[in-house]
Amino acid sequence: MNINRGNPFQKEVILDSWPDFKAVITRRQKEAETDNLDHYTNAYAVFYKDVRAYRGLLEECDVINWNQVFQIQGLQSELYTVSKAVAASKQLDVKLSSFKAICLSPLSTLPDTSSVMSSSPRLTYLSVTDADLLNRTWSRGGNEQCLRYITNLISCFPSICVRDDKGNPVSWSITDQFATMCHSYTLPEHRRKGYSRLVLLTLARKLQSRGFPRQGNVLDDNVASVNLLKSVHAEFLPCRFHRLILTPAAFSREVPL
């Protein structure tokens, strides 16, 4: 979705064959500047009709950069098994995280935002100056690579936040490089005020208006977020969202996962 909209993350699409393709991988362009420890940005998204075609792409010498830490994302059940088998042959460690995949229904109405558009607290957008706060509060963050990644996401893609009377974000959500809503978070002292619902639906509406899917994912044990998504009638998809982080042995002690 982002490749034909300026391609801010410098992605390209690799197919096993054309026009009758059976596997698709999106990856960073080879000429893009790369940090070998940045698995946030070094990300591949995968879809396949035939898992053998996907494995064939993995085994081609120039499709995946196996000499850096990276992630693979996808929604298909064999993704982990096949990726791990090929990675093991190249001495890479693989860490799997699995999530409920969700999609929000088309939105024709939004919650009343009149009370938070011009007064305090105020509904607005994130700024790159907020990236440090997001990095510190994200369960996947707290490191230099994540800070840079979040800064780029805020710069390139839609975001929403509620700010307090001092202008500081207290609740927010951002969009990642694959047009997925992520890092939805409310500071503990500002919870149970309806901000999470407001932020979620406002960002979903913004994505919808730009022709993006209203998609996301949530950990099974994140009960508060699961209940919020159920309350806004999000569709929990029959598939799961899988994220694999692959680490070469040379970097195994350096990478925050």
C-alpha cells in the first residue's frame, strides 16, 4: 500500500515468477541505507499461494539479506516452520511472536470529538519530538533502533494522539510501514477516560479516508485491548499475525528483541 504512495520506506516486491506467481515478498531496496541491527526497519512481508514457492524464494541467494537482524511478517500458518528451517541452515536464531489479527469495519461515524479538539485534553497528531516517549513506553522499544524507526513512522504515516494541558501526549496510536495500526497506548494515569477508544476509531477513520485497510493485531493476553476491540465490533480474523525476528549468531548478544 505504501510503495505506490511515495515509497517512504524504500520497499520493493519480489515474486517467484510472473505473471503466474505463487509467492510474494516485500523487502527493503538493496540500495537503501541499512543498520544491520535494526530489525524494525529490516522487515519482510510475505504472502504465498504455494508454500514451496515461498521456500524457494528464501533459498535463493539474493532475496534475503541473512547477514543482518531482520523480521518476517505474515498471516499464514506455515510461515514459522518454513522460515525457521531455512534460517537454521544458515545459523540464524528465530524468535516467533503470534497475535490475533483484526480488521475494523468500515466507519461511517466517529465518536463526538468536539470536547477534545480545541480544549484540554486535545485530539491531534503526533510529532517527531514525541518519539522518545513512544520508544520508552513500547514493549518492543527502549533502544536506538526503535527510536529511529518510530521517528520515521511518525514522519511518514498517519498518527493520532490526545494531549494534556501541557501539550504532552497521554494516549496515542501510530501506523507502521505495512499500513497496520500499532503501538496503541495510554499512560496509566489517564486510563478509563475513553481516550483509547477515541484514538483507535479516529485513526481507523483516517486510514479509511486514505484508502488504507483498517487492520491491526493484538496479543492474546492483552485483555484490555481485546475487550476494547470487541466493544467497537472489530472483526477477529480466522488467521493469526506472525512476526519472526531472525538473528545471525554474530549479532546474538547485541540485539534487543
